[in-house]
Amino acid sequence: MRTILIVFIKEVLENLRDRRTLASALVMGPIFGPILFAFMINLSIERSFEDVERTLELPVIGQEYAPNLVRYLRGRNIDVIDSPLDRTAAIEAVKTGQHDIALIIPRAFGEQLADTMPAKIELVSDQANSDADRGARRVRSALRGYNSELATLRLSARGVNPMVLQPLNIDEIDVSTPSGRSAMLLGMMSYFFIFATLMGGMYLAIDATAGERERGSLEPLLSLPVTRDQLILGKIGATCLFMCLSLTLSLLSFHVALKFMPLEQLGMTPNFGPAVVIAAFLLFAPFVLLGAAIMTLVASFTKSYREAQTWLSVVLIAPTLPIVVVSILTLRPKLEFMFVPSLSQHLLLVDMVKNEPVNNLHVLISVVSTLLFGALFTWICARLYRREGLLG
Amino acid sequence: MIKVEDIHKSFGEVRAVHGVSFDAPDGKITGLLGPNGAGKSTTLRVLYTVLKPDAGSAAIDGVDVVGESLRARQRIGALPHGSGLYPHLTARENVAYFARLCGIDKSEVDDRVDEIIRLLEIESFAARRTKGFSQGQRTKVSLARALVHDPQNIILDEPSNGLDVMATRSLRRLILKLKDLGRCVLFSSHVMQEVAALCDDICIIARGQVAIDGSIDDIRERTGCDYLEDAFVHAINRVEAE
């Protein structure tokens, strides 16, 4: 135990002096997450507001055939602009991306309208382009509005109550809480925490094997009267400390950063107060041991520092996989998910942030199973540290 | 005292060492001489227990390096080939770290480290971080680190590699000092003159085997060569012819 502590203290001291380790543990992980998050939030806010506020430019061919419609569109914040000369040119312009959408009013429009025939009108858009799709949706809803306005007028003119065309009165009641709505976006937070945690210990993990070997300090170290188990445990311990540090900073920086993000505008009120921050730390802490052990393990197979960096960036991404799968399939927390490290932390954190009750059994399984995985990988690491091939 | 008996070690197809035996007694300097790739480092690595021999045995002061590797390591100060330091620690901290790992009590570490720093004449840069040290400075600190727990047996793998004349001379003085203290010093080299100038006993290794061993006079007599270099070539040719 004394030896493990000596190794631990030396590793901590050495890495506190290493600018690269400090940068990745104290800056990269904790800062990167909130910045990326803020960026995405702002992007989605912009998106959702710009649609209504921004004037949509709509090239219309044959404006002279439907002056009333053009006026109606202008009233709906759609700027009707001059357009390519004919139908073919308009389709071509949308195809090449010169315009997102175009509206074509045929010569027969006015006649058909007067004859109370369905008047043909064409909307050209590229549905694979999400910007165009949003624009098309706005135009479509404007046209639908114009359509029902005309229908109402026609019915009134014939002495029919327009209500006959509206047999149903649909009223939607949305029961999702404001916090619940934010879940999708906030679900990303758990990955940022895992990322920050792993980043914090990355360079220490590399140093434990590949780094020491490359520097030539591994062999003298192994020729000392200490067991290799003691060395690797001290090193993994130091890696864990840096990971905890990085995790803590990352949680705190989110706690602060969320206050400055205009989340209410998106209808979100995430619960990330001090209590949740502490709970989240306790929830993610077991993952630290697992992360440290896996990173040390992977680094021990590599031949050089550079190779270790390459492989460890794969490890940085690996924990996202279960999170992504569950997010795509929008699965609810289930008992068996709690056995999967990173996934269980993610699901439980989402519940906490959404202010929903957290199942205590789920927490217990998550903590115990992640710790067991951590212990298993630490054991494998220690076994592999004993092999001769370690010297490379 | 180091005793090596018929050790074998292969890495896959490559037979690095097959059948090396020799003794390195206390109070003497024993040189392991041989061309590059002869198996010197592998032999020494078995002795400081980072490699396990496939066959044969070796003992440090009678302690088996395989069966009781931890106890054997306690009796060794090793300077592996191309030893590196921790660049973010000072020279002093590098030495103190090893002292602590060797079990020296916290209260005694400072005195011990001071002593070894004086012995190796590294006072002037002991307080500096080792990043950017010259090869000579690095070797001295590595040596201090290896000797800090005052081991009875000292194993040095090509210690003079990359050292300039002055550094080589001070290394030589240190090795002689250790001999006078009654230590068992075993070092490897591919530089003939160095071995000739320092060693009491020489063990010439070629192709993983002992070509010849004994005192310098012994070797001259048995090969019929006056110059050690000729004797060296002679012995190696004999092994390679077999």
C-alpha cells in the first residue's frame, strides 16, 4: 500500500507539472463540452425563430395571373420576388440550388378559379434540402390558409355555414413537461461528461506504459524491488484522480454555463442545480475506474506514444455508441440497460435532469456493475503489466 | 556476487542467449564484452529480472532471480541500456522516487539522496528538471538512481554509451570506487579499450554463447594473442565457425 501511494504521489506531481496533461484534464474536457453545447443550443434557437421572423423570399412565376394570392402571401411575411422566365427555368433553378423553392401559377389559374374548378398551382422544392423543406412548409401552410379562406367565402356566398366543412374540432393537449422537452438536447450532456472524464486521464494512461517505455524509464522502474501490481495500481490511481478532477470541473462548468444559455426560449428548464451536480458526480464516479483501466489497457498494447494517442481517441468515442443507439431508438430506461456502463449513467442522468423520479434499484445496479467492470479491467491491466512483452 | 548458470532465452525464432554461464564475484569488476546483438543485454535483463530465462538459472547473492525475483531485485542496482528519466521531475526528485520505491524510509531519503548526489558529482544540476539534460547528465542521474539504495550488486548495460571523454573518465572512477567498497560490478560494453582498462574478469559473448572468459592475462594466454583485441576477434571467430 505504501508503495502504491509513492507511485501515486509521484505520478500526480509529475502530471501536474505537465502542461499537456493539465490542458487536456482541466481545459479541454471541461470547456469543450459547454462550448459545443452552447453552440448547438444557439443554433437550434436561431433555427426555430428565424423561420417566423425572417421574410421568406419566394420566386413566383405568373404573378400577373393571381394578384390576390400574391398579396395574401406578402401579408404572410413571404416576399414574392421576380423569378426565372418560365416553368422549365424555375425547375432548373431549384435543381441547381439557385433558389430553394419556386411557385408556378399557370395562365389558367384565374379562369379555373372563376369556374370554381380546383385551380392548379405548382410548388417546386428540393425535399432533400432541409432549409428548402422548411421554406416549402411555410409556403404550403400559407397556400392552405388562402385555400380555406376562399372556401369559406364561397360557402358564405352560397348561404352555407362554413362550419359544415369542419366536422371535427381537434385540440391537442401536450403533457410533456418543459424539462422533458429538453431531454433530447440535454441527453448529449452525459457524453460530454464521459468525454471530459476520459480526456482527463488520457495522458496519464499513455504514460503508464507507452510513455514510460518510449522514454526508457520503464525498465529501470521494473528492476526495482517492487511488484508490478503495485506500480500499475499507483498509476491507475493517479489516472483516476485526474479523471475525477476533470469530471468535477466539467460538471461545474455545465452548472454555470446552463445559467447563461437561453434555454427557456426553447421551452426547456433543465434541472442542473447543486443537488443534481453532486448526484451526477456520484453517478459518474464509478465510471472513472473503468475508464482509467480501459485506457491504460489499450495504451499498454501500443508501441509508441503516438500510436497510443491514436488508439485512445477510439476509446474516447466508444462510450457514445450505446448512448447513440438508445437515443435513436428512443428507448426508456430499463433494468437490463443498467448493467451497461456509460449507457446506465446516461439514462439516469437524463431522468435527473428532466426532474423525473429516479429508480433506486437502477442506480444501485449501475454503480455496482460499472465498479465491477472497472475492477475486472484493472485486474486484466495488472495481469498484462506482468508480461515480458511490456518492455516492447 | 552474481552467478549465472547455463541460461537460455529465445524471442520467437531468435535465440538470443543459449547457454551463458559465468560468475561475477564481490570486490571485482566483471566485463561482459561482445559485438552488437551478441546477447549481452538479454543476459543482463535476465539478471535484473525483467526477463525470465527459458532454461538455466541465475542467482544474486544466492537468491534465485526467477523464484525470488523481488528479493533478488533488492540486492541489485541496475542501469538498463538507454535509461530514461522523468522529464518533469528534477534530478533530485528522480533519485528520491527510486529511493522511496526501494524502501528507504522517508526520514532517511534526503540524507541518502544528498550522499549519492555528492558521490556522483551532480550537485550543480540536481535541482533542475531533467528535461533537456545532456546524455552525460542523464547517465549520471540514472546511475545515482540505481545506486541510491546502496546495492551490493551493480549491473550496468553499456553505461558509457554516448558519453564524452570527461564523463567516461568520471564513470570509470566511480566504478573503481564501487569495487573498492567491495561491491560486485557487472557491466557490458562493446568497447574493448574500456573493458581492458577497467575489468578484472572478462566474459566475451558472441551469438548468445560465451566465447571465452577469465582474467585479461588468462585470455591472452589461452588465445595466444598479446593484444586483447586480437584475442577478442580470435574467440569470436571460433564461436562463429562452429
